[in-house]
Amino acid sequence: MKKIILIGVLIVSMIALTACEQSTEDWPTADEMLNNLQKAGYVITEGDKVQVGAVKHKGYVIIAEKDSEFVAGFWGEDYSSAKEVFNYWDRYQTKFKILVDNTVYCGTKEAIKHAGIDLK
């Protein structure tokens, strides 16, 4: 019985420590991402929604391109919209796609770096 409790405590501790690895500083705000990409010379498109099928998910959208580099960010009104956009952005087939609360980031490694997203 003690062994089971000890294992349970160990698992909960590992989960808690893993969740603490990333801080909010790892994720740029929309303004920070926009400024970072402008300074890096990206061509930027901004919007206020992402359409997935017949549904328009409201939020702030940044899509930026420079040569073969690409990055996009979506700051949705709620987690459900962010999750839908996260799944929809599979079409970009990028190596990096991140969902954090109501925000989605995706892009190439270099563009993610230029956007100010800290991939640890």
C-alpha cells in the first residue's frame, strides 16, 4: 500500500514539475510578435478571424512570411476556438505548432524564433 501511495506522489510531482517548465514569458503577446516580425523584415498580414469550414473563429490573427520562412499566430476569444484553429492549421504541415490557452502559434523553426517564441 505504501508503495502505491509513493508511486502516486511521484507521478503527481512529475506532472507538476513538467507543467512548470514553461513560463508565460515563452509566449509573445500579439504586439510583441508583430514588432519582432516587423524588425526581422517579414511580410505581415493581420486579420480578425480564421474561417474553419462554415465557422468563423473570432480573434486576432498574424500571418508572416519571409523567403521560405512562415509563422502564424491566433489569439482567440476562447479555448474552443483556439483548439479548432490549432487542428485546422495542420494544413500548413509545419514542424512547430503550439496551443497555449487561447493562443495558437505555428511556423518554421526560424520564423518561430524571429517571432519571439521560446522553444525549450
